[in-house]
Amino acid sequence: MAIWLKRGADAAEKATADRQVRDTVEAILADIEARGDAAVRDLSVRFDKWDRDSYRLSDREIEDCVDQLSAQDLKDIEFAQTQVRNFAQIQRDSMKDVEVETLPGVFLGHRHVPVNAAGCYVPGGKYPLLASAHMSVITAKVAGVARVITCAPPFHGKPAPAIVAAQKMAGADEIYCLGGIQAIGAMALGTASMSRVDMLVGPGNAFVAEAKRQLFGRVGIDLFAGPTETLVIADETVDGEMCATDLLGQAEHGPDSPAVLLTTSEALARETMAEVERLLTILPTADIARRAWETFGEVIVAEDEDEMVRIADDIASEHVQVMTRDPRRFLRDMTNYGALFLGPRTNVSFGDKVIGTNHTLPTKKAARYTGGLWVGKFLKTCTYQEVMTDPASAMIGEYCSRLCALEGFAGHGEQANLRVRRYGGRNVPYAGRAEPLEAAE
């Protein structure tokens, strides 16, 4: 049976914080819907101390941001975007439209139809997370979305040059310097200065995630997202420094980011805990990472790999770093995870920034029922049907008529009966109480 050497915050504490966020977001979205641009401006000034006539950046402003980056900066962004675009295109190419004759004269098919407009949120208030521009904008464009707009908050009182450059290079059609709930609300609800979108994607803080949750249904969203999560699964083939580094590398995202070690080695568990404390004395982002580790960090020692698989599937973490003798055993056996990072040569940071897979992933156990952002999220798989021959229409109609009668749907039944009469030459009685006009004539 597994033992916990360290536990994180309990469910009641998390629920209280969630309720406070819910109430705040609900009030702000109502204000945006009622007052539009005026509310958006008031909120931007209130939360970001950022005010301007238009939050959409001009072409000149965008070029000025790009010009602030070095040639190496631009080359590095281009490399990352090439990897993301390449893998997204491979995913898109795997999705085929289909059409098949399922019965003589009966043709069924589906098409993958992109949404018309997507809004991509790029976090940037605490760190300029330009990688989120690659993950959202490029993926949407590869899917075929015609209009892709982006919102990112100001960084140190102005647009973040690296984020703006990444958005531009990724192919965004409209770029806004706007953050938080006000950005999410404006994109989803629309204002006089911003046409609404059909879908919202991208990570963000608890308020951004809750705003997306409350707007789901009025717009589509990529997934329900919460604070960044990481689970390190390890055995004695690695050391405490590597485990601690991979835990704290994600804990620095925010003070509410869970970081969990799951191992079969108590010696490794204790070594990792000691290494965490050592690294927190030298890590530049230690203030944030320490709060996350102290409040939400966990250390679990399992009896064997079978128990590690069961515990890992129950946790259903966003990121799962596997460093064991046979990391692919977890690829074979695990079912609940956002993304797997197999072996000590890879790590979550590769996936977050550059390797090509998408870093917008399910959190808060949503990995039980969804994967992360990919081209398929921007596509609607829409079916169609066509009956090409008279005998086929009459034959399907007879089955349909009888099935409608079992359900008591007279109108549905008459749709079928009409085809039997027209295309099958059979005098099927009208399904309703009176004779149809065709019969009366």
C-alpha cells in the first residue's frame, strides 16, 4: 500500500478558493455584456493599469515589437514554430473526410469543417509566455480557421515584444494587448470594437479559466483548465536532483501549481525532498515555487509499478514525467494524462516550449475524458446523407416508418411514408389522423 511522505492542500480549501473566483468572474462577465468596450476599458485600467483608445495593435506597433528582438531571438521562435506547425500538420493529415455507399443507393459521409473564428489567449502578466502563441494560433491556422485573433496582457506596462512577435509570426489576423477576464469576455461576447469569436483557446490563471468555463456553450472552448500540474514518476534509475528539478520547473508557474513525486523508492523520495529544499535556495523563481511546493506538493511511495500506474491514473495529471527502467510501460498502461514525457532525456519544458506537441493540456482530472489542444479541437466533424435511388429511399422509408410508429412520432412517420409512396409505388396509409393532400387529390 502506498504511503504519502507529503500531502497537498485538502479539497475543502481548494473549493473555497474556487467559489470566490466563480463569483468574481460572473459579475465581471455580466458587466462586459452590459457595457461592452466601456467595461473592458475600466477593467483593463483596474487590473493592468493599461488604458488606450484601441487595444488592437496597429501594424506599426507590431513591427516595432518584432524589431526589438535580436536575430537569434527570431530564429529561436521560428524554430519552435516550425516544430509546432509540423506536428499539427501531421495531425491534420491524419483526419480524413469520408464518403461511403453503406447500402445500394445510400451514401453517408462526414467533413471536417473548421470553425470560422477563434480567439487565442496568451498569458503574459507574470511571464511573457510566447510559447502559447505558437500552440494556439498555429494550430488554429493549420486546422483552417479563417480568422484568428489573439489577446495577451501588457507586460511591464506595454505589449510584450516577444509575445507580439510570436503572434505575428504564427499568423494571427488581429493582435490585442488585453488581458484577464476582460479579454476572454470581449472575445466571446463581442464589443463594438471586437467581433466575437466562435471558440476560445489558451491557458491562463484561475480567473481566465473560470471565465472560459462560464462562457462555454455560448462559445466553444479547448478544455477546462486550471493551474499547471506535474507528476514525476521515478525509480532508483534517476537521482533526487533530476526529480526535484523537474518538479520545481513546473511549480514556478504559480503558487497553486501541484507538483507530485510518485516513486517506488523511499530513498529517492527523501533525497528528492532534500534536493527541493536545496534548489529553493538558489532558484530565481523560488518565491513562487516554494509556495506551490509547500501548499500543493506531494510525495508518494508506492509498493510497485502496478500501484504507480493505478495512482497515476487516479491523479490524472496534466504533465507526467516518467523516469523509470521501462518508461514505455506507462505509455502502454496509463489511460489518464494530458501528456507523457518518457525518459530522463526529455522533460516537460521541452513540451512547453519547443519540441512540437501542444502544451495546452487538461488539468483538474479532466484528462479522464479529454486530451489537450490539437487541430481537431478547431474542427467540426459534420455528417451528411444522400439517397440516390428510388428503391433505396423506399426501402429505408419502410424501416423508418415502422420505427417511428414504435415511438409514436406520426410526423416523422409521414416523412418516411411519403417517400415510400413517391419512390416505391406503395399505397402506405397516412400516419396522421387525416388523409394527406396527396391522397385526397
